[in-house]
Amino acid sequence: MSTQTLKELVQRELLAWNEGRIEVIDEIFAPTYVNHFTGETPAALKQKVAAVRIAFPDVQVTIDDQMVEGDRVVSRWTARGTQEGEFMGAPATYKRMEQTGISIMRVQEGKIVEGWSRADELGLLQQLGLLPGTP
């Protein structure tokens, strides 16, 4: 696959996050996909996207930077939204959040087969005031 095709494949995941098109996950992730940092499978990822879209119905994820090396696509991304629903057991705060992260996806035969993702979870919880001692 060309560099551009690999980037476009990974970018399709944004349709799930930004538009709620959960079916895209089945289209681009192999059934055997696993995220080695979070343990997420495609089924778990679909549940996560659905839960985030309930908590942050206006969520928009953008890719700020993207690189390809061989069969791996590295994306630096930012998610922005307003907490209007329950999140991690906490009621809506109606606060805006901006979370950054980095994901590495390995592609094989046109599907994402494994990944490694990290996001600023601490910063997200602090912005929403969901940690003791944060406004």
C-alpha cells in the first residue's frame, strides 16, 4: 500500500469518533486487532467510541501530524468536546476538554491489525474537574 493509502485508511477511524459511524471500525480493523497498551479489541473500541459520543456528543478528533514508516502509521491527534453526558460515572459537567494523544497502527492486507495508543488521561480528568482538588 502507498503511504497515502495507509494514511487514508487510518484517517477513516475519525468517521467513528466524529460522526458516530461505528460500522467503520469493522471495515478498517482486522477481527484479531488488539491495542497492546489498552488491550482494546474492535468490539471494545466500538463500545468506547459509543460511550465517548454519549459523554461528549460534539467530540471532534483531528489528526495534527501523521507519518508512515513501512507498515506503521503514527498519528498525533487532538480530541475536543463538551461533557454533556455521564463520563466515568460522573454526571455531565458541561466543561470543554481538549485531549491529545499518539497512536501507532500496523496495517496488513488493508486492515489495521495492531496498535499502540496513549492519551493524556490525567489532563482530561483535570479539565473536567473529576479529580479531587481540581476546579
